[in-house]
Amino acid sequence: IGELMKLAEVCLSEGLHPRLIAEGFDLARGDCIKFLDEFKVAVPDPLNDREKLVCVARTSLRTKIAPSMADPMAEVAVDAVRCIKKADTALDLNMIEIIHMKNKLVTDSRLIKGLVLDHGARHPDMPKRLENCYILTCNVSLEY
């Protein structure tokens, strides 16, 4: 979009009316959508084709972040979506949360399949690890 705006600015400086530029954008958008509808290929059961999903995510992420980080993050993104996607229901991306950890490197990023409690111990005698336990999660603060 940024490049289109730069080109539009050049046209405006040459005296072209903004309405004509906007109509040109609408015509171009219509042609692009028509081309994409003709060009697209149906993928049967795309959720089970992990490699194709990773390729799509990698292509998108490489335009946003460094390629060395885009490859592992693409796999993390695809695995996260595949974990929460239920058959015959819409995808709820609110089920995925990105937690920014202070004093950690970008290369330490990973997918945690489960619940992350980044709260720390409240008492020195609290155990560091528990197995087969019950955990209560609340959306309200229990502190005063």
C-alpha cells in the first residue's frame, strides 16, 4: 500500500484529480480479485497439510521479520493454529496468546502446548514442579 501511495502522490503533484486515482485503485482491486479467483487452487483438507501451511506462513513472515527467525516462527504459528482448530467450528485466535518474556532472546521463542503461568512462586517453600494436580485459572485478581 505504501508504494501505491507514493505513486499516487506523484500523480497528484502532476494535477490528476484524487477521485480518478481512487477509481483507478478500485478498478485495479477488482482486476486483482478476479485474477486471484481464477488462479487459486483448492486444497483438500488444508489443516492436515502442515508443510503447505508452513510454506504459506513462512512466505508471509519473511516480509515482516528476519528470515532466520521467520522459519522457526512459521512452524510455531502453524502448530499453534493446528492445536486450537476444532472441526466444523470457526477458528478462535483469542485462544492463542503471545507472551513477551523480559531478558530472553528472540531465538528462545517456542510454542507451549498448554497453560503458561508466568507468576512465579509466592512463598519460598512452594514446590517448583507439580504433576497430576488441579489448577484454577481466574480472570479476576484474588489479591487485595
